[in-house]
Amino acid sequence: MEKRREYKRLEKDAARERNGQWINERLAWIAIPPPQQTEGLGITMLHTTDGGQNWQHTTIADPVVALVDVPHFLDAQQGWLEASSTPGAGHAGSDIWHTTDGGQTWAKITSSTSGRIWFQTSVVHISSDNTYVLDPSHAWATDTQSGQLYSTTDGGNHWFAASTTAYHLKSLSFTDASNGWGVTSETLLHTTDGGKTWQQIHYVAH
């Protein structure tokens, strides 16, 4: 009975926070921060392998976490989660957690008390709020200043300009290292060469 009440509470928290990711119709993960942003209680992780009929419950023991981002999984095993302390708490920062077993166990791979999680890994200086990660090696990002598309083929160690044209892509999706789609403020585009060139897709809305 007590376990049932606990899962009901977790379901309500999950619905409120909406920090979940589905990678197909069966697999999903939900990250639930401590209630009322209370540091010290850790992160509750829920995982389903049957479309939400049953959920497994694990805890990430992060003592200063108060806020969590949406989990980001590449496949059924490998995923990442960003957790942050309370803003203005005097030690505000963020941690990045990584799992290689579908969320059963998590390891902290980086931590920062200054709020800066990622460090510059190449001479290309870009700032992006539109990034698409295909697999552990390939990712694309649109620079918010220039509108130019950048890509990496080694997991982010090096980034290079994928195209000399600034397409100002606001949303990205790739099915493999060559084929992808992008959306600008007015058009839908398609690439077959990893983002080097893009062709407009003409369609009729019904």
C-alpha cells in the first residue's frame, strides 16, 4: 500500500515537471527533481520498457541538486542528465550525469560551481540553442550569431563549419550522418551530404 502511494506521488511529480524523454513507443525515462527544489534529496529516475505500463525507480544521490533537465538518451543504454543547484544559493552550479546501462546506475562526469558545464574543445567559437545529436560521434548546431551550421564527427572534440552558407536553421533532424532536415522561419530544407548543401522541399498543406 505504501509503495502504491509512493508511485502515485511520483506520477504526479512527473506530470508536473514533464522532464521525460521517449525514444520509441516502449522506452522512456523521466527525471524528477526533489520537491519544492529542496537540496539533499537527490533525483528520482523513472524508466519504462513497456510503453508506460510499468516503471522502474532509481535514485541519483546528488546532494545539491534542486533542478533537472530532460534526460537525453541516444539508445536504450546510453544517456545523459544535467542537474543544477538552486539559483542564488551561493554555490549555484550544475552536474552532468551519464549512464551506460539504461539508467540503472549513473556516474557524474563533470561538475561546475560556476554554472559553466561545457568547455571549448576546438578553435571554432559558436553559441547555439539548436543542437541535434545523432549518435556518440555526430552532431550539428546552428550558430545563433551567424546562422551558420556547424557539425562534429568525433563526439564534440572538434567542430567545423558544415556549410559556407548561413541557412539560419531553427530546427534539425538527421536519420544518419548524411540525410537530414531543417526548418527555417519560412522553409523546409533537406540535405543528403551531412549539411554541406540544402535543398528546399516544396509541399502543399492540406
